Amino acid sequence: MAMMRNITIGQYIPGESVIHRLDPRTKIIATFLYIVLLFLVNTFSGYACSALLILLAVALSRLPIKYILRGIRPLAFIIILTLSLHFFMTEGHVIFQVGFLKVTQEGVVRGLMMVSRLVLLVVGTSILTLTTSPILLTDGIESLLKPLKGLGVPAHELAMMMTIALRFIPTLIEETEKIMKAQMARGADFESGNIFQRAKSLIPILIPLFINAFRRADDLAVAMEARGYRGGEGRTRFRVLRFTYKDVVALIFVAVFVVVVSIYF
């Protein structure tokens, strides 16, 4: 349960920082450019530069660094699995050997690079959701997808679906914790036994969780229909998105940073 509380993707922390006040389209584009950068760099110095950009964003957003790092804890299993696969499955110069298991220098390098990419990817996307409200995130995604409406792409519906999915991540996590506490009060044990026994013990959690998720989805659909929701056609907005000079400066800075780091690192 402690691990689930550490998941930060999908949560929003209100604030008045520079990052909070940026246009959501600016933050979405900047996040996309940052993701592209993570897949372009090939060296530890490149990942170090990428980490510096994240630290700058965290400082400007005034988000607690402990809260950001806490979101990495749920990745512990994936990190260990990734390191193990690269350490023992990559051919190259053998550093040491235990039985038939060989740890190679190339495997260590590749494993650490993949873990660095994964951690920075999660932290970067978490900053986007932590500093952007679900409503603004929906408006930003819809605005960016508008040019595709001519090709028949339902921009508003796609933006609404993605934002609702992100918004309900913390809700489902909270629901899972409540179900686990209720099951543990009835004597359920989720910690002991082998991996198969633990997986089997999750069945009493998954069934009510799926039922509650479908019930919430049905309630949300009824509420939207009762309020006259008919998609994005003809809808007006209380707050109209507008780019400011701060957004232009932020986009230019991120774009130049990505180009420079990808070329030289």
C-alpha cells in the first residue's frame, strides 16, 4: 500500500510557480521534446544534462524534491529487472562470473543507461501532471490535436479520454488501498508465500476494483449526459488559452537545449 501511495503520475498540486502559470500546450510540447531527447542521447553525460533540465523544472515549479523522488519507488521492481537482464544477457567483456552467470562491462553500461532513461522519463512526465490541472490539460491536448480534425480525428474526445484516464489513476489507487485494508481486516495476507500465491491473493482485490471502476465510469457518463455534454462542438470556455512571451521563451529554451545536447552528447 505504501508503494501505491508513491505513484505521482496523474496527481495535481496547485501552485503559483512559473511552471504552473505556463500555457498547458507549452508544457505538453516541452515534455514531448524532452522525451525525444531521452531517446536521442547515448552517453551518461547526455543523461546528466537531461537530469539538470529536470532539476531546473523542479526548482521553478517549487515542487518538493522528496515528493518527486517518491514517485520513483514503484519502479523498483522494473529497475531491478532491467539491470538484471542487461547485466547477465549482454555479450561482451566479462567483469566477473558466478557459475554460468556472467556480468559484462557492456551489460552494466547499457543497463544503467536504460534505468537512467526510465527514471528521467517518469519524473519528466510527472512534472507535467503535477503542475497542470486536468481541465487545462484537456484544453491543451485538444488545442494541439485541432489540426488533425480535418482528417477525421476526434480531437476533443481523445483529449477528454486521455485526461480522464490520468485523473482517475489516483482515484483507483485510493480505491485499491481501501479494498486491501478491508481484506486485511478480514485476515487476508498479501505478503507471504511465493510469487504465485501472492498473485492468487490479489484476486479478491481485482474483482471489486474492476466492479468499482465500471461503476464509476457509468456514474461519470450519467453525470456528463445529465449536464448536457455533447462533445466539443459549439462549446465555449471560461478561460481561453493564450501564449505569452514566457511560453515562447520556455519553448525556445527547451528546443535549443534538446538540439545542443542531442548533437554534442
